[in-house]
Amino acid sequence: MTSGPWAGRLLFVYPDTMIEWWTLVVDPPPVAGVPGDMYFKGNDEVASLLDEWGVEWLPRDSDEVELERARFGWRPLRGGVEWLPS
């Protein structure tokens, strides 16, 4: 994230199992010792937050997969969800 209250932190974004629900995880978390998980419903709301926070997307090559495992690996990684096109 490049702007907003958590500039300089990592953000892991993935679709949840319910239609248009998203999980956003801030790392390091905003409150020490408390997971930085946030849940949002609505694609437009999530897109607005990502724009407001200046999110820069990383290409998902092997280095980023390792970073994802190291920082967010304790969460169960989900496959695709039915409500998103492949």
C-alpha cells in the first residue's frame, strides 16, 4: 500500500466463499498482536479502498508466492470461487 493509514504495509486480498465478499489482510497488522483481517462485501467498495490506499499489485511469480506463504501462510489458501470468472 502506498498511501492512506497503512502506507508501506503489505495487503493480501482474496475472494471469500460468499458472492462479492472479500478478505483483506494488512501485514503487519494495524494493532500489534491482532490479525489484520478485514471483511468487505461489494466489489465496488473493495475497489474504492484499494484505490484510496494506493495498492500496487505484485506479479504472482515464485518470489511473490514465497512472500505470500511466509507472511500469510497460516491462513488456508483457497482455490477459485464459483462467483469469480476464471
